[in-house]
Amino acid sequence: MSTSQQNTQIVPVQIVNAFVKNGQGGNPAGVVLDADQYSDAQKLLIAQKVGLSETAFVSKSETCGIKLDFFTPTKRIAHCGHATIATFSYLAELERFGDGETSKETVDGPRKIILDHGMAYMEQLAPTYTPATRWIDQGVTLDNVLKSLAITTDDLDDRARPVRVNTGNNFIVIAVKNADILANITPDQDAINAISEKLDLIGYYIFTTETEETGIDATTRMFAPRYGITEEAATGMAAGPLACVLHDLLDIKKDTFLIAQGEFMTEPSPSEIKVTLDLKDGRITGLLAGGQGKVMKNLEISL
């Protein structure tokens, strides 16, 4: 056996689809257990070799249920909704956690997690909104954003103008009039990337409330080239901001929303995200976004 073979380290990785719909579709994430032994550089390399939008690394925590680190193929990020749901669904399946409340430690502080009969929900913060008139200070206009999607103001839902929303991460949330407009969006990934850098975005979340499926409040698409994601099948960290927009800007006054995503991708992967708002005197004080995860396969990555 050669020295290089002796030094090779094998890393088991579970591929878990989060936000599956009737056991199908969803958004795949890598999940690596017992990750205390890996450096940040090794975690990035593992994420690159896994090749998914995000890989979650589970380590011990002295303050929370677990410590979670998230890496895309290009960089570390503070939070990831679908990778969190994937991780806790898998840990629940392994019976490391039972139903009830637990938490995750992240580089951006702790977040509450709720487990309930195979569903996992993660905490997000109360929303802050930045309208397009304030993007100009950072060198971005609304017209720049619309051009990057090959749409015009005529395609927008009259009830809500595009807005940057933060419930822990920044997304531009854009309402369009109907599903045809949503389906036919042609994203300019380079332009979206440049705008995302200027506005410190994870990406764009475009939606319509025109849906054919009973019980679904909105259907969506998400583009995040800044993080190596051309389009994503389910985005828990974006579904939270969208639910806030539905409640606060579209005036849909309820506390629970079902959001569909993934059906308009080149390779459709229908997903379903449930968001529950914490309301006090009609104001959003926080929220939980979640869904169901399903283990799809396991990989072995060599370091």
C-alpha cells in the first residue's frame, strides 16, 4: 500500500432531501456526522466533492443540541434552511433526538429547532424590509433587478413591490402576476451574482400566489449564483421572508403558510415548505420554517 493510500481519509456523507412532498422531490443536502475532526478547509473540500448546494457538518455543542456548520461548494454560510431540515430529520431517524424542542449552534448564534413526527422546523428572526428606493445607495436599481430576470414592471404583482427581506439572511422577494411569468423567467446569473454582491444577498426569491394546488399559498423559484446555486428546489431561509411578505405586504392575515418550490426547474423537484409566524398584536416577532426530510443515498468522500 502506498503512503498516499495510507493517508487517505474516508468521510461518510448522507444525502438527505429536505422539504420532500409526499416522499418525493425536495432539495438534497449533504450531512456529515461527527465533524469535529475536520478543519474548515477540509469541510469546504468535502462540500466541493459532494457537489450539492449545501453540506451540513454536525459537531458537538456545549450550549445547544448540536453545532452545525454549512458549506456551499464555494464558501461557508451562516445558515441553511434545507440542510438544517435534512440534518435534524436524519438525526431524528437515528433517534438521536425525539419530538420536541432542541437547538443548533451556528457561527451566527443559536437557533431553536422543533421536531414533530418526522417534521423539522427551524427558527428565524422577525423581518426587516429594505425597499428598492434604498438599494440605489449600494449601486442597484429596481430596473437592474428586473433586467437580470428578463421581466418588466408589467409582470409584477401590483399588490407588492420587490423588497429586500432579512430574517437572518438577505433575499430580494419579488411577486409576479401569474405562474406563466414565473415559469418563463430567464435568469442572467452573472447579473444576479453582481447584484447579490452589492446588496449582500443570498439570492432572489420570485413567487406568485396563482397556484392550482389547494392549500398552497405561493409557488416560487430561487436563484443564488453568488453561492454557486443556479436554481434551488427548496429554500427554507427564503420561505420565511416570503411568508412575512405575504402577511405584511399582501395583507394575508394568517399565521401559517404552505409554500411550493422546485416545479419550474429544468429538472423539476417539487418541494413543500411550511412556515408558521409568531405574531404579537398583529406584528411578526419570529417564525419557524420547516418540512420533512428523507435519506436518499450515502456517499464516501476521500480526503
